[in-house]
Amino acid sequence: MLSIGDLSRRTGVKVPTIRYYETVGLLETPDRSPGNQRRYPPDALRRLGFIRHARGLGLSLEAIRDLIRLSAHPGEPCAEADRIARDQLRETRHRIARLRRLEAELERLVDGCDAETVAECGVLRALAEPPAGPS
């Protein structure tokens, strides 16, 4: 059995986050020791690692909850898990496209400013202008 501190150290997930995952049902509420400390079974390491990896990929808590639910039925088709991953990939590609537009705009601002003083600053002047199109 592991304490919450042990679980935190071994997974790199902060203690308040572990408690939060319990609260929202991603981690099962652990048994308590006679001194009222949380005592996690060894499989909590695997579950928390799964959650951490999924969060690192940008998956929502709801998507992670669905994937955990699906993982409890190993004989079922994986179409739902595939759909969740495809949705996340699509959203990630949209974010990348937005970031590329942001990068281009920032490059334009930086490249457009060769002023010596704030009064002549192209960055400040460009920011004061309304955007050219939808952002």
C-alpha cells in the first residue's frame, strides 16, 4: 500500500491533484489507515500514470473518465476509444493552426518595429489598430 506522498513522488502528480482526481471519480477513494492516512493499492500507480499521460495529451477529464470506463471491458470493441483519440487529434490540429496564425501575427509585429523610441514603436502602433480579420 502507498501513501499519497509515495504516490505523488512516484508519478510526479501533486498531492492536491491526486485528491482532486479522487473527488471527480478518476481515482477510487482509497482505504484509510488507523491514523486516517490514505493508503493506495499498487494499481493506483498505473491508473494515475494513465491519467497523467492522458492529461499530457490534452484529453479532458470527461474523455479520461470514458477511457477508464472502457478499459474495464477489455473484450469490447475499441471504436469509442478510437473516436476519443481522433477527436483529440482534430482539436490539437485546430489549436496548432491557431498558434501558427498567432506566430505569424507576432512575427509581423516584431519585424515591423525598428523604432528607437516608444513614440515611434511599431508594436504599440499595430496593437492599437483593430485586427484585419477574424482571430
